[in-house]
Amino acid sequence: MNGYSSHTYSLYNEDGERHWVHFQFKTDQGIENLDPDEAEKLAGKNPHYHREDLWEAIEEGNYPTWTLKVQIMPEEEAEEVDYNPFDITRVWPHDDYPLIEVGTMELNENPDNFFQDIEEAAFSPAHTVPGIAHSPDKMLQGRIPSYDDAHRYRIGTNFEDVPVNRPKNADVSNYHQNGTMRSDGNNDGGPNYEPNSFGGPVEKPEVEQPPLSIEGDADRYEAAERIDDFKQPGDMFRDVMDEEQKEHLMDNFADDMEPVDEEIQQRQIGHFYKADPRWGRGVADRLGIDIEAAIDDELLAIDDDEIAHAPIVEELRE
């Protein structure tokens, strides 16, 4: 399967130039999915099927690889596109921001100690290297502090001192001291403040990210500007998915919606229909719902091929 940063991050250089970026790890093995029946059987028979498959492939020397690609958006263009580029639910069109190949990630070694190397691993979007930083992505801003909070609860205050979480080719220079399970000399008893007169670590302004220009009033707003919650899902359904994937998608939605009240089923079918009529009809048929009861008459009157671009759809989508 592929891996996506989902969030928008930023890249910056020594000249203070910033670009927004999406990271994507594209599998070199190809994508194969399980249908719901197979997945249900495996969940009971061998819930660690995928982990076992990965382990055995690496043991046999059949190392899986992913190609890292990025999409790059100049900072000023974020104000010009007709969608919110910092919204985790949006994609950047490849025609506008084509994928640029960066390198390859290869998994070529299994852990010697599963608990030490896997269970104690602590990943966090707060951990970046010089040249990579964050963005106004709201979900990302929430995750920056919350992941470390979760690690402190799950592993301990000094989770960053666990070997698997320490940098491999650099020294850690900070003023963290004390806390449960501290066992690395505790910064040799030096001061825990900066600046100081004892030669402690100092900030490196040369790797500081450039300032972010912010305008406007801070307030609570309805997220209506530049928002269309249906066009991108509809494009994915029509142009990206093959026939088998479309059928699986509609099957899965119908299965999950089956125990829901009919009023809510109708409302959700209306959302699917606004993205693509076939999507809405497919789920409605599987649930035995009358499509005319779920869809506005004005919307039903529009030809299926035109619905993605019809002016009335823009109003009904609000």
C-alpha cells in the first residue's frame, strides 16, 4: 500500500524561501486489497497476517521498497487555489502539482527485539529536521503536541532517550533534566536554562524556519470559503477507481450503513449522489432505499454526466 503525509508540511532553504509540500511513499510492490469476506475470515484466523507477510518477505531477502515523491506548491499560490491546501481532506491535483521523485525507502532488516525496537518506537510530526517544517494545517497543529503527550503516557517522560527514538548520527543537545527512568547522566548536572555561563548548548539561528505572514482577525468561522466537499470525492470515484473498486466501495458503505436509521441513510445517500449519481444510486439500491426520497428534485433532473459541473449543484452542496 502507499503511504501519504496527508498533512501539508513546508520546505525552506537558507535564503528564507518557503514552499508547501505533500510527501507520498508509492509502493513498488503494487497494491492488492482483500475483499470484505476475505478480511473477515483472516481477522479471526490470523489477525497478524499483514505483519507476518512483511516479516517473512524481509527474512527471505525480498525487501519491500517505496519510492518517495513530493508535490511542491510555492508559498504564495496557497492563496490562489480554489481549495484549502492545508485541509487534510483535500488532494492537490497532479496536473497542477506533479509528483517529483526524491528517492527510495527500503525495509531490509527485521527487529531483533520486538518490544524494544517496535513497541517503544515513538513517532511524532513535531520531530522535523532543518529544512522541513510545519504549516497552518489545523489537524497537524493539533497533532504536534498531542503525539508527544501520548508517548509520555504510554512509554514515559524520557521516551526520547530510548535507543530506538534517539538520532543515529547526531548528538542530542537540550536542557531536559530529571524525570522517570532518566539514565544517561542527566546532562552531567549542568544548568537547565539558557543562556548560561557554562558553555551549554545554544540555538542555531541559521536553521530557523522563515516567518509566516498572517493577516486578518482571529475568530470562529464557518469553513465555507473555497470549500467543495463533493467534487474531489466524485473525481476520485469517476476517474481514479476501476470498476471493481467502485463495487467494493459501494458494498462497504452499504454494509456499514445497514443498521443506521433510514432518515440518516437517505441523508448520506444524498451526499454520495452529489459527488457522483452512480455512487448514490449504488448504495441506495443495496440498502433498498428509494433514490427519489433521498435526493432533491432539482438534483434528480440534472443529467448524470453534467452533475459535477452544474450550477445548481454548487448551491445544493452548501
